[in-house]
Amino acid sequence: MLGYYHVVPILMYKIIILAIIILSVGGFLITRNAPEAVPESSPEPVVSNTSSESTGVAAPVADAQTTHTVLYTAEGFSPKELSVKAGDTVVWRNMSTTDMWPATAMHPTHTVYPGSAITKCGGSEASQIFDACGPVAAAGEYTFVFSEVGSWKYHNHLNVRDGGTIAVTE
Ligand SMILES: [Cu+2]
């Protein structure tokens, strides 16, 4: 027979094990419900669709920012004119066999899009201006987010006859 001093520790041990199981099951249920609750409470959709198109998950919010693609081939940019909303992302994909360098008008200063200038290339603002600021090799991409409303002409700085327009609306 087990004495009092043997039974009590065994009971305590069983109660602790039971408590751990209950807590971990409860914790699992809470964590499982958490992802459903988060999107409803977040006030503004984050611009998460700019970096990757491989997630395979469609953005559920109707006014989410969109990513548009412009292809560059031996025939130039396609589509030549593209309408986007402010906040949208445009990706220029180099499908040609030569380098491309998309940049805002006018050649060679690239100052038409607000804040842009070829003189800022290489500086701290280089990633925020409408200017690839260097050659984009075949199969490469240049990405820019349009925040300014207007009709913005651009060109391939390495082959000025190739150009296009991005029309940005509210
Ligand atoms: Cu240029």
C-alpha cells in the first residue's frame, strides 16, 4: 500500500499533467482562431502585393493596390499606354535581348515625374524616383510605385525611340 506521502505527490503530478494538456489544447484553439480575427481589425491593407506574385492568394480587399506589368521587347514597351490608380505598382519586365533603362521624361534629365532627376541616381533617393538609374539586363525587372496623379511619359534611356505613358488617376 502507498502511504499518504506517496499518494499526494502522484496526484499532484497527475493534476499538473492534466493542466498542461488543457492549457496547450486551449492555446492551440486560440492560435488557430487568431489569423481570422486579424485582417478584420487591421485598418488599412498593407501593400504586400508589390514584392511577390508567387503567393497564389488573391487580395480580398477591393481597393487594394494593384501591380501592373509592362513588357519590353525589340518592338518597345507594351502596352504603350497604361492606366493605373495612385498607389499602384508598375513592373517593367525586360523580355528583350538588350538592356533597358526605363526613366521619366525628358531625356536626358528625367525630371518630369515629381521629385525625379537623373542626378539623384546613386544617391539616397534613387529608389524613390521614376528612373531605373541603370541598365536592367534581359530577363530583369524595374519596379516603381506611382503616388503622383498625372499622365507620365517615360522612355528607355538606352534607346530613346522606345517610350510609353503611365496615366495615374485618383
Ligand atoms: Cu533618358
